[in-house]
Amino acid sequence: MADGPMDREESPDLTGLLLAWRGGDEQALHHLMATVERQLLRVARGAMRGERPDDTLQPTALVNELYLRLVDLERVSWTDRAHFFALAARLMRRILVDRARARRTGKRGGARPHIALDDAEDIPEALRRPDLVALDEALTRLAAIDPRRSQVVELRFFAGLDVDETAAVLSLSRSTVIRDWTVARAWLFRELAGT
């Protein structure tokens, strides 16, 4: 699990920086971003794994956009590094989905590729060019009926976290994450099969 988003090798303390930022120290965000830049780039590469090869957005630009959105956030009650990476995954999802919607609007709907989730042992590697808008809409529907399973997919797919990292972020057991991942994948397959 080396070089993962949940690496513990930060200096200064990430949780301390989050608390300082929450307390109003605007410089804490700058130090925070410098501290986690490598991990966020890995998360961004994972989140962009399914993007089109000719897409002009690069992982560094995605991290920069994430930074701009973090700066604009009103006070967030940060709890720890896991909370930060969970929010980073959600914001990256929003950025990528917004871009996909803009492309779709520009193409007046365009053809939507089929996402084969049933053959995928690991969604981030199996999906090469997903329809992020359809996936986002399906995840939103899943969140309405099962928020935890939706979070598991969001962290595994958009943040590229492995089972253990996802379990740490959500404070779940490894077996619960595996079970939620399996059920959510099957549910998403049924939802996306009709798109």
C-alpha cells in the first residue's frame, strides 16, 4: 500500500493543519496542500483513469481545481486526514462530472458508452471510458437508498482507494467494505445496463 492517498508520512501533522485551517488560519491550507500534493496527484490520476485519452485536463490541473474549490469552502468541521481525503474524492468527482456534463451539452447528448461492471473485479481498472454523468446519476440514486455503499464506490472509484484505505476513511471493517463494494457494483450494473 505504499504511495497511497492515506500515506502517513506527512510533516507537519495533517490533522493539525486541518484543525488550524478550521480555526481560521488561512496559511494552514497552503501548508496542507503542499503536504498532501503527492497523495492528491495519485488520487487525481486514479479519478481520471476513465477519462478520454484526448482530454486536456491533466491530474495537476485537477488538483489545482480541487485547491480552488477547497479555498471557497465555508468552514468545514474537519476531523482528520480520512475526512480530508473523502472530501477531496467527492470534490474531484464533482469536477469531473461537471466537465463531462459540459462535454455532453456541447455534443447535444452524444453516444453514451456502456459500462461493464459485471466483468470488473476492480471498477477503477475495468472502466476505461465511463460515462461519468450516468455513473454520477446512478451514484446519486444509490446514495438516496444506501449512502454508505455510495460512499464506498465514490472512494474506490473516484479516489482510487483500496479496500483497507476505504475501510479507514469510513471507519468500517474490511469485510464490510468488500461486501458493500460487491453489492454496490451489482446494483450499478443493473442501473447502468439500461443507459
